[in-house]
Amino acid sequence: MSGGGTETSAGGEAAPGGGDKKRESLGTAGSPAHLIIKDLGEIHSRLLDHRPVIQGETRYFVKEFEEKRGLREMRVLENLKNMIHETNEHTLPKCTEIMQDNLSQVLQRLQAASDSVCRLQQREQERKKRHRQRHGQREKQALHGEPDVRTQSLDPGIMP
């Protein structure tokens, strides 16, 4: 950027047509031209270089986000803690009591059903036993030549 002074070539010498006095006046730290160039550099960096501002805003956003997130997570954890406490203190004992009451009723009904099934099985076994005995008697009678009593009473042609 040129501050209105003479331009120097790559070797550091003054360009033809320029004087050494102007170059020296630009080079001194307290000269007005140097201060203007410095101010222009600061203005340029503030207006066109947004990195420091963006970095500051980013740091602020992250800080705020972490604080809000931390508070939100603390509220969620506190709510979970309250729900667990409520469950342990009230809901579980109530459920256990109801379960025990209903379990005794279920056990009574199950015992009654089991007894009914046992009685039905005994009746079925007795019926099968009587059926086998009757069938065995019929076979014995058939082997000995005795007519079946039921068939005689049903047959009208045979008179006793």
C-alpha cells in the first residue's frame, strides 16, 4: 500500500525522479504519514478481517450453549431422579401389594382347577376300567357260547 511517498525498487533504492527526504519522512515512526498508514492498516483489519470477531462470537456461543445444555441436562436428571424416587416409594409397594393379593386369588383358582382336573381324570379312568371289564365279560361269554344278554332282549324272534 502506498502512502503517497516515493516508490522504491526491489533493491531498496529510490525510484528515479524521487527524493530521499520523502522516503526518510515515511520511514520514521512518529511521522504523520506512518501514523496514517498504521491507522489505515487497523481500519482495514477491523473492516475486512472478521476472524477475531467470529472467533469471539463462536466462543461466546459455545459457552452459552454449554451452560444452557448443562442446565437442561441438570433439569432432565433431576426429573429422572424424582420419577425414580416416586416409583420406589409409592408405585412399587402398591404394585407389590396388589400383585400379592391377586396372586393368592390366582393360586386359589389354580388349585380349584387342578382339583377339578384330577376328579375328571379319576372319572375317566373309572369309566375306562368299567368299559374294559364289560368288554372282557362279553369276550368270555362269547368264548363259552353264552349269548349276549343285550342282544337277546333286543331280538324279537328269540324267546327266553
